Amino acid sequence: MSEHEAYVIKFSLYAAIDGGLDGLARAIHVVRKAPIRFHDMAVVDVGKTKEVSLRVSGKKKDIEWLAKKLEKVVEVLEVNVQPLPTEMVELIAHKERIRG
């Protein structure tokens, strides 16, 4: 197994005040500072919260560091980290090879 593994980090942001844009910007700033590789992000508006899903890869300790930093962002309500299943990692790698 490689030293760098793929993960999905999901977190909820309180978004009732400004639509959640300030909190989302703060969370993205934290992600930018992390020593990980960012792949993609999805944000879904769910009333007073925004559900954010990040696909990232890196060393487990760096992913854990990122999760702890995200938990400190005022608007972040909860953070959940899950390793990507091997089948998904292989499918994504195959698609990236096809794209060139």
C-alpha cells in the first residue's frame, strides 16, 4: 500500500447568516494550507447548512491534521473522514489516465 492514500472528508457548515460563504472561504483556506493533494469538492445547500465533500489524498497524519484544523473553523459543525474504497481509487486513476 502506498504512503499516500485517498480520502473523502465531509463536513457541515452553518450557513444561516451569509449563505455560508465566509465559513466556506475559511475552510478552503485551511485546505489550501494542508500538505495534501486536493482532487475535487462538492457543496450542497441544505437550508441553514452547507454539506461539503472533499476528495483528497495524502499521508494519514496529514489528513488527520486537516480534519482537526477544519473542526476549529467557527462555522464547521462536524467533520467526518473516510478512506476511499480501493475500487473507487482505481476507477478514478483509470479516468485520469484516459483524460491524459
